[in-house]
Amino acid sequence: MKTNSKVILLCLPLFLSSCSLSAKKSYPVSDYRSTLPFKDNFKIMQLTDLHFSVQSDYKRVTNYLSLNIRSCNPNLIILTGDTFMDSSKNVVDNVLNFIDSFNIPFAFTYGNHDKQGTYGADYINAYLSKTRNSLLRDYSDDVLFGDANYFIDLMEGKNTKYRLYIIDSNTYHFNGINFDYDVIHDDQITHLEEIEQSEGKVPSLAFYHIPLYEADDAYLEVEAGKITEYKGKNFEKRAVGYKRTDAFTRMKNIGVIGHFYGHDHINYTDIMYEGVTLSYGVKSTPEIYNNEDLLGYKTITLKYDMNYDLTNIESVVVPYE
């Protein structure tokens, strides 16, 4: 989601409050683990960029989401950031209770706008801990950068069939003049590597908000005709983090075969890039800027035989009425 430095400056104290290193400590990687039973055709529903605010038409938007969730009937819902923007405690409470009411396990990670509201930096995590179906495993006093760095193992008996990394791609980076989008920090990638070393290497998917530089690289290769294995189209520039990192390569080395993110509201490509899928979510409400012909959700279906390619990913467009 594009924004401006004036909005960011108004919210800067809140951002800084979440970055304090006082009384920080390390936790075992197992403390960040949630599990779910795996079954064939395990369906993940990605919802992204809901942008609930104090000005939202709550009833109309939740009716739309309810229709989509019931139609999709997923095994897991993953919210990939910017669920909230310019929101309040009451809005956060109502939206998280609404998601929880479907009695479907759900994972939440942060976008660049979620903490822009009239509540503290830890409020959303604290409220998620009260819900029945949230899979969040994070700690306000841990040493990791960000507020949602956990993983979900999909289990077949005692064995992990697939792993889902839920990652906080953070908010903004001050470049000395303006604010750019932040990146996934080095210690967060080291955390993922430690999980792989501790829990074993399995086919894995990564879910976060702000796309990596490779999202731009891949689409430029699509436009140049160098990549032909793709679906969808991008209608705006890829708003990647402020610098190129080695996150893509390091995640690929630990078994990540797919990346799923949001942030850019009218991009909806799925691209096979260097043997890894790079996928934009489908904007899931009409809040803030959007293309009214590109609203809905994305599904990722995981099969028992471990086959995984672009046919496992579907962009589902639903008219907003």
C-alpha cells in the first residue's frame, strides 16, 4: 500500500516503540511453532490488504468477507498484512473476533499500516492471544526484529509434510530524507535457518507483506519474454523493500518453494522464478485504492503427493456487491 511521509511521521513514535531492545531475550525455536494436521488437498486461503479503519462500512465489508470465507471453506486462513489502517481498539477487536468466529485456524502477520491506530504497538498480538483459532506464536520481549516471526508445521502423524513460515516484513526505513519500505531483517532470516536446522528441512512456503526485490526481477523477466511460466498481471510498480537482500536465496536453501505477499493492491501475478513461486495475493476488500475487477482472495492447495507448481495457486475474483 502506497502512502506518504506525513502519515508515517505521525505514526513514527508508535513504530519506534516496537523496536526497543530493553529487556530482550532469546526463546527456543520450538516456542515459535504451531501445528495443524495435514490432509490431501489442504487449502490455504490468503486474505490481504483488508484495511479496516474507523471509517469502514464494517457490516458491508464483513458480509463480503463472510461470503468468500464460506465459499472457499479453507483449512487455514492467512492474513498477509495491512488488515488495519487508521484503526481503533474497537475495530481491531471486532475484526479479529469476526475472523475467529468461523472456527478456522488462522495466521496473522503485519503490514506497514497495521500499527497505525489508536492503540499500542503490542495491542494486536495481545488480542490475538485471546482468540481461539489464532496460531500466532510471538513474544513482545524477544530479540527478533518484528512482531510476527513464527511457523506452522502441517503434520502427517509425527512427520512434518509442509512448513509455513509467517514473517513480519516490517514497516518503514528512514533514508535520511524520506521513508522507504523496510525489508525482512537478517536476524529474521537467521531465525528461519535455525528453525530448519532444529526441526528439519521440508517443503515450505513463506507468507509476509512487502515483496522482495525478486518480485520485481521476476516480472521484468516476464515482460522481456524470458519467463513463460506465470499467471496474472501487474498493474502497478512493484513496491519492494528499500534494498536488495539475500533473503530469497537463503530461504530457498532451507526449502522455501513459494512466497506469498500483498502490499500492491492491483498486482495479482503468480510467477515461477528460479524454481520458486512468487505470488501476489488478491486484494480482499475495496478499502483504499483498488481495481474493482480484482477483489477476492487467493488459494494455495497442498497435495499429498508433494506436487507443487502454479496449478496449486488460484486467484479467486468475487464481485463486491
